[in-house]
Amino acid sequence: KAGVTQTPRYLIKTRGQQVTLSCSPISGHRSVSWYQQTPGQGLQFLFEYFSETQRNKGNFPGRFSGRQFSNSRSEMNVSTLELGDSALYLCASRSRDGSYEQYFGPGTRLTVT
Amino acid sequence: QKEVEQDPGPLSVPEGAIVSLNCTYSNSAFQYFMWYRQYSRKGPELLMYTYSSGNKEDGRFTAQVDKSSKYISLFIRDSQPSDSATYLCATQAPGNTPLVFGKGTRLSVIA
């Protein structure tokens, strides 16, 4: 089975722009979670989608949003980018509902200048 | 206070050393405890998982949980240069709840 894939792998944007990141979970996985990883804060949970519905949400401003499609692929969007949004954005899928085991993609490295 | 505290290191040890990595957590609702390993330019991968207090072994790795003191440990025996990575502890409450991570400890094993 193919692993979790994320596109693009690297992205450079300017302050004020918006960005959309994409994640394809492992085939058959219906839960997709997004995390932001920075040296200062570590891995922080953004949100989780399950069957196209947002199930959990972390403590991030409304500029961060996401969605999930019927094929379980997910996108996250960040509007009005700030310098502090520079981070590695990781997506993870669960093997089954309620499972502790999450499989992570390689991440998208976003740099905001 | 963050819910999960982890010393970020970095930690540098000679090959063959025993490595001890530790985390503390504050939320009694956390019932599941995991260690992830993250190599440079890769996403985290699940290394160990444990539910109850006590030890769990897998090869050179031992995960230890003490729920009474809210303390999580990972021991690596006979450490190898290939163990050089960032190690993240993670906890989870029951149900469809998100993982809560420590900041990670960067480990270098020197040949």
C-alpha cells in the first residue's frame, strides 16, 4: 500500500498570500489529521476530518481551515499568511476509527517571506 | 504549562550507549502513550505504543509508563548511528481525540 502523500513538498509564499496544501491518506483510511511542526512549539494539532466532517479542532486562528473530499483526500488552507506560519505541515491518517496509530506523510515545508 | 513536556536536547551519545528519553504529562485523561521517531526531512513514524503502566519491550527499545507520576520513558539499548533522529513522545485520551506531542528530543549517536 502506498503511504500518506502530501503535495507540494516545499512552498515559498509572501506575507498576506494564501496557500493550499494537499494530503492523500493511505487507501481505506477515512480519518485525516493535520499538524503544524515548528522548532519552538513542536507538533501542534490543527484539525481532524472524518468522512468529510471536521471532528476535532486545535487552537489555531480561523485563517487555518480545511476540508475533506469523498475520496478521503484532504486539503488545508491558510489565508493571509504571516511570517509565523512558516513551518512543516504534516498530515496523518488513522487505520481505523478511534485507533491510536496514525501514519504520517513527509510533510509540506512552508516558508513565508 | 504544556500538557506534555519533553527535554529537546540535543543529546549526543557514543555508539553502543544506553539512551534514556523522558517526558512528563499533566492530564490524567491521557491513557495511551506512544513514541514516534522522526528522521530529517521525513514525517514521524510510530516506534512504540503502550497503554498500561509498566514496561514494554521491542528489540532494543523499551517503553516505560508510570501513570502515578505521569512519567513516560523510552530506553534504547546498544544505540546505533542509525538511531540518530528526533524522538517524540505522544499521548492520547480515549476516543477519537487528537495526539498531544512533546516537542521532541534530537538524538545523535556517534560512531
